[in-house]
Amino acid sequence: METNIAYLESAKKQFLYYKTLGEKAIEQLEPEQLFVAVNEDTNSIATIVKHLSGNMLSRWTDFLNSDGEKEWRNRDAEFENDLQSKEAVLVAWNKGWECLFNALNGLQPEQLSQIIYIRNEGHTVVEAINRQLAHYPYHVGQIVFYAKQLKNSDWESLSIPRNKSKSYNADKFAQEKSIKNFTDEELKRLK
């Protein structure tokens, strides 16, 4: 049972990390940059956010009881770039993540082996969580990469800046060994 609790906490940490990473990338952009698509086959950041939100709402609404591909979801419409403002993009972003965290926070450790369905294909809860832990970082990576391209030289690194690995590692190894726990701010964001 402790392993299940640790898994759920780890999954929440990973989701929160990628949510934060996406937000830090989006924060660096001018509102109009969210809607840039370099060609007809490329999604803008706004479109990627709309897709992520649609997926999250479908997968995590009534997570344990109904198929993760909801009848009301229109996946194709998620790729129509119809969000009109940065505020609308952030509303969609937060709505999806809130749905995800509400579902995760409602899970009990003993439910991790329960079978749920996505498009009529059975998954354990662990498998369903892992599926989304692969899907969402894929799209957050697209957002970060695209944002970095749009910002060009004005980009503020979201990880260890180029040519700073040695000083970063020196700072880390100068500290006592520790286990990373949620900060108070992170705990607030999970609720």
C-alpha cells in the first residue's frame, strides 16, 4: 500500500512539473505568439493547449466510471485554432489541469489496479496514468520548443542554462542529500 501512495504522489509531482514547465514557457510569450503556426500542418501553442485541455477533460472526467473517450469530446475540433486571446488559452489550460488533479486527488491507493477504459480498451489505473504521463509531456515539450523558437535570443532557460552545468552541479552537491517533497505552493496548486 505504501508503494501505491508513493506512486500517486510521484505521478502528481510529475504532472505538476510539466504543468509548471508549460506555464513558464507560455509566460515568456507575447499574446499574439500563442497563435503562430508556421504552416497549415503545424499547430500553434494555443491549439496544442486546446487539444491538451480537451484530452484531459475527456480522460479525467468521471475517471473510474466512464470511458476516457467521452461521447461529447470532439477531438478534431481541438485542432481548430479558435481561441482568441491569451486569457482564453489560459482558461482552457487551467480547466484541463484542474480536472486531472481533481481526479488524481480523489484516487485511493487500492484503486490503482482497477480497470478503466479508453476507447473500450482496458487499462489499469496505473497504466492510464502512465499513458497520460507520456502524452502530456510530449505536448508540453512541443510548447516549450515552439516558445523558445518564437522568443529566439530573449528566451529565459527553464532548466540548467547552456554552459552552466558545472556551477549548477556544484551548488547541488554542496547541499545535504534530501528527498524532494511538495512545497506549500505546489500543494496549493494541486488542489
